[in-house]
Amino acid sequence: MSKLGRMLGRTRQVVFYWVRKMLEMRILGPPQVYVRPDAVRLYYVFFHGRNPGEDYVPTFCTLKGDYIFAVPFKTPTELQHLSMRHAIPRICP
């Protein structure tokens, strides 16, 4: 905090306060890893239908009261099983 304060021209206490506030607001937090879907052969399929529950994220509620939700899949067989369960998919790589 001291080194950052010197770089910013602020006191260590002010920098500590800013960092704490950003942590509380979740602007800063633990590191996250972004996985390229094409590198791990992971794809998402979007469905439009009834409420899938809390199993799938993201889930969006439409103005009509139905839902749009994304489900990850890796193989065509998985996609076929998902299609039988949730109706016609909208595929997005």
C-alpha cells in the first residue's frame, strides 16, 4: 500500500481505504481465469422455454414470462440429449 501510495501521490491510509472500498464493491477481488471455449471444445446452446430452475446460468426472464438460458455442452451427443430435454436450441459457439 505504501509503494502504491507513493506512486499515486497519496498516503498509505488513503490507498488502503480505496482498496477496501473497491473490494467491498467487488471491483477488485480474487483473480479469475478466462477459458477460451474453442481451446477446450466447450460450446453453449441457448434455449427458450419454461423456467429451467437454478441449474443453468445465465438465465433471463422475458417480458412474456418465459426464459432464455444457456447450457454448456462438449459433444453432439450431449447437444442431442439437451435438445430432447429442452426443445429446439439456438446454438452459439
